[in-house]
Amino acid sequence: MKKNARNKINEMITQKMIERIAATGSLPWRKPWVSQDARPQNLISRKPYRGVNAFLLHMMGYAQPYFLTMKQANQLGGKVRKGEHSMPVVFWKFVEPDEASNDPDNKGYAMLRYYHVFNVAQCEGIPEGKIPKLEKPDRDICPITEAEQLIEHMPNKPTIEYGRTYAAYNPLTDTVHMPPQEMFLSDEAFFATCFHEILHSTGHQSRLARKGVTDVVRFGSHEYSKEELVAEMGAAFLCGHCGILPEVEDNSAAYLKGWLERLKADPSMLVTAGQQAQKAYDYIVAEKLEPVVA
């Protein structure tokens, strides 16, 4: 895929996110969905949207988490109302290597693509029976217990030490440091923080080997900011998985401005971080799904 075409898609997705952040005054990864059923998903396949797509669609603010293409709406006997605006969904399409080529380096390549979706609330004429009713999740275990079990059963788990005065991940010793749980305002705040640090640990060389963790990065640098975005997005995925709604620590104008400046400076950061956050989430919950796209 031509680099400038990929850049245009990255710029389009980043601009959509910037517009939503400006309109809502909040970061989507600071306010995730409250259950897996409420995560944005395709109405037909019921598959959840992954990576940055999940946050973009969630930010649209619709009561129903179901989305579909215009063609899918027509196939159900409905249609998209005139004047409604779509949201792009990005994905990676792998192009197989050219069998006729004698180039040993011709191993195929990935192309960043996108298509447009609409929420069911933007459609009319779709039979009511085709749209599931979104009900309060009937959980067998409480969100806090589920969070505890998720951490306990993480594959190749890092060492977790409690009792520090700060929360951090040390890649040199592969250790997550956490203050005692009682020091947090709530159990939800504790696990949201713990999820953030555990997300960093997935970048360790023995796991997913992300540059923001395996390399020495300077505080405040571009690579540092990208790794922080991966951790924030991934922690939001985990909170949504368990049904934990974390307290928003900082949505101040200065904090939002800082993130907006970073996204504008590197339009590829958002899609890349979303992809890596999804991989980290899949690793922690040990989900074996289709290859991560975006």
C-alpha cells in the first residue's frame, strides 16, 4: 500500500477522534463501556469492533451499541435516514505475495483500509426483532471478583508487589508495583490503575515486545506517549470486560490539550496504539481471535 494512502487514512481517523474529544470534552479511553454486551459491535455478526474502532464508535454516544453498513441495513429491509453521517471503521487487509515474482523478499504486505458504518438509531425500517434489547448484564460474579480472577489467570504473569507508595511497571525486573488497595478511593480505582500497569507489562520482551517497553525511552518522548496511550486504551478494554467504570482522574483542559497535540503531531499514533492495545488485551484474557486489524 502506498504510504501516502495509509497516511490519509490515519489522518482521517485521527481527525474524527479529535473532533469527538473536542465535542465531548473527554477522552474515550477514560470512560469505557460497562459490559462486553455494551461494547460497539456489528448488528449482523455480533462481533465487537476492535482497536481504535471500538472507541470511535463508543464516542458517538448512541444508546444502542449496534452498527452496520448501509448495505447491511438494506439487506434487513431498512435504510439509513437521509442526512445521517457515518463513522469510518479501519482494518488491515493482507495482500498475498506475488507467486510469479522471483524476489525472495516478496512476502506480501498489509494494506490499511476502511469502510463506513451507521448506528441502528440512524436507520429506519429495520424490524424490531432484528435488534437485540440491551439489558443490564446478568453477571455470575461481581466486577471486582472478575478483575481479581483476570489478573490471577493472566498468562506468563509478571511479578506483582503491593505496598509501594506509587503505581509503576519496572521492565528490568518485570515487576508491577502497586500501593495497598485500601489507599485507593474505591476498588474500581485500584483495578483501573492495576490494569494500566499490567498493560505496560505485556510489552516485555517475553510477551509482546513493544518498543515503548523493551527500549529505553525518555519521559515525555514520542515513544513514551505512545506506550501510555496503549496502556490507557488497553486498561479501558479490561475495565469494560469486567464491568468496571473507573473514576476519571483528569479531564482538565490542559490534559486534553496535551493529548490533542500528540495526536495531531503523529496521526499514525492512534491507529497503531489501538492495534497494540487490542493485542495486549487479547494476551491478558487469552482470547484467540482473528488477527488483530485495528
